[in-house]
Amino acid sequence: MGLDKPGVLGSGTPAFLTTRLDFVVNWARRNSLWPMPFGTACCAIEMMASAASNYDLARFGMERMSFSPRQADVLICAGRVPYKLAPVLRRIWDQMMQPKWCISMGACASSGGVFDVYSMVQGIDTIVPVDVYIPGCPPRPEGLIYGLMMVQEKIRGESLANHAALRAEDPLAAGRPRADDEEVSDLTGPFGNSTHQNRVSGLVETDAIGRAEDRLP
Amino acid sequence: MSGFDLVAAGPGMGREQSATDTAEDSVAPGNPSVTALREHFAEAVFRNRICAGDEDVVYVDPERITDILGWLHEDADQQYDHLADVTAVDYGGGRPLEVVYQLWSIPHRAALRVKCELPLDGLAIDSVTGIWAGANWLEREVYDLFGIRFNGHPDLRRILMPDNYAEGHPLRKDFPLRGRFSRAEQTRRALTQDPEDYYVPGEIAERIPQVVETGSGAEGAAAGADDV
């Protein structure tokens, strides 16, 4: 039975542990989250600072930046994304293997930020599904680490029982916008989708989205 | 008028003092090139002025831009061998667009700014890529963002905006800040592009001819033997 060998908790204890499969799978997943850095602007500077020795993302399982999307678990989109870069972002997301998560780091990636202009994607959640939004312009490394730990919390709640539903991907959706036209209009109203996020939060009253004339130039 | 009134008045307002309308024909230039230009191209040099204290600006005839810039490039007393920038300015209000050539003479350590005014219904000018090869991408940028066509340019296509961009030329004053299409349409169009269209290895190989030099001496002779 293995009782005669040195055990996991010292001599004389069992050399095996029993646990739930969900727990051990989630434990492995959340403590080896390799980020795919998609840094396009100043947020990427903070992301690099987070990975460097002072903040040291490796402590939390983001052991190395995976510059190949095929070996990455979490896409960190740090910075503004112009429309010309949108197909690149979508392709990188499509190339990542399941299970995968996405972090939208900073105001520009989350909502377009101050760049409510002709060339800029108004929130990458119109392009790819986003798990965690990190506010800030740019967020400090603590913010990014907190966002990654929220992803870890999210993983903790997952179960293999609903894995198929959680991780379902429509193969025909590859290379397509995540949001349909109606949702894009909603997300990208005046002042970007920060207004949308305010509204759905229920905490802030705003009728800005309702003014259709503001949506179009 | 205060600054806020000018903002409220819209683009191009409050610029009545600008060179486009009422600048004096000529001020004493600090740069000898301006005097020389007036001697050589008397009728093609419309006026000159001094900006920001000591920067000489010359307004010239767009029809003769390649003659003038070619002369500035070649003449022994000028030698403007560095084209620092080509850009354009739209003052709005139906005023002509200005194409700006920022020149620098490395031997003489002198700067000169040459401007051409193009009417809105005739946005075309000759390309200067024959004089400075570096003008290639600069003129593409001006074409992309202002819609000014450069006659004789070897490869006049968009450089910053996507190839399939159909909303116009973004830096024109009549271009709406958020573009002409809805955000949904812009998103859909953006994702129809293929990122690899911008990085085609065949295209790069085609535009940069691969020159294989055959060295002289024994190695060259051996290589020549292999060719046969």
C-alpha cells in the first residue's frame, strides 16, 4: 500500500492523496497560466514590469510569457487595438488551444478609452470573448496581478461536468467578430463601451446610449 | 475672439491672418536659398514668409514642383539632399490643401520648407520619388490620409489605413471623427481582412531585387564554372 515508504506528509504517512478530479485539474490549470502577451501600447510597459523581478508574475504560475499562441492559456491584450490589428488579435485567439482565457488590460482595450475615433476598436470584446477587464490607464502591475488572480478564481469554479458547455467554440466563428451588429452598436456607443458597462452595472443612470444620433458621425 | 469662440466657429475659422489669405508677398528671407529660388524660378515662386522666428517657408507653383525641388537638390549652392518630411495640411473651410516639403541640406546645414497649395477639385501633384527615393512612403502616407494623388509615384496605395478602407481619407477636415460607417460595419470590414496581405513574401522579393554579386578571383571563377 505504500505505507512503508516515506509519505507525502512525512515518514509513516500515506504516499498518496485522494481528491476530487475537478479540484486537481483546476489546481493544475490555474497555477500554470501561461500568458500570451498582446502588448500594443503603454499597458505593455506595465505588463513587462509585472513580469520582471520586482512584481514577478512567475510566483503566481505565469511562469513565462508564451510568445506562441499555441502554448498559451491566457491572452493579455494590453493596449489600444486599431481596426487594422483586429484580424491579428482574432487570429491569435483562434490559434490558442482550449482551455483559454482572455484579459482586457487597460481602458483602451476594454472600451477604446479616449480613442473614440475612426481607427480604433471600441473594446476588444467586440472581437474576442473577454473574461476579465482591468481598468486603469495604464493599470499598475498590482492591477494586472489582481486580474490574473480573478482568472484563477474563475478557473476554481469550473468543473469538468460543464467543460463542454464552458469551452464550446463554434468552428465557423473563427475570424468573425464575437459580437453581432446590435451588440457592437450597443458596446460602442458614445464614449465607448464604458457607458455600456455603466448601464449594465445598474449603478449609474445614463441615457447616452439611447441617443441614436450619437452613435453615428 | 477668444480661443473658445474659435473652437465654436469650426475648422478654418479665425485663420484670416494665415498665409493663405493675406500674407505679404515677400519678407526678407534669412535663408539665401529663397533669394536664389526667386532668381531662378521667378514666376513659379509665389511668396515666402518666415515661421516661428527663423524658418523660411516658400510657396511655389505645384506645376513646377519637380523642377524646383530637383534644382534645390542638385544645385551646388543648395544641395538639399535630405528630404526630412512630406506632409499636408487641411485648413478646412474650402481652402486649398497645402503639401509641405521639409528639406534639409546636410552640406550647408540649412533647412527650407516648401509648400504647394492644391485646390480641392485638383488634388494631384507630381511625385518627387525620382529626386529622393525616401519620398515613396511619405507620399503614400499623404495619399492615404489626405487623398492627394502623386503623379508618377511607383506604388501609390494606402500605407496606414487598411487596403479595403472605403470611408475616405481620415485627416481631411470634412472627415467625421468616428468615420463614415457604423461601428458594426467597421468591425465586420476589419475582420474580413487577411493579416498576411500586408506581409507577402513574394511581394517583398519582387520589390527588393536579390542581387547576387559574383566576386572576382578564385572564388568567382569557381562560381562561374558552376554556372555553366
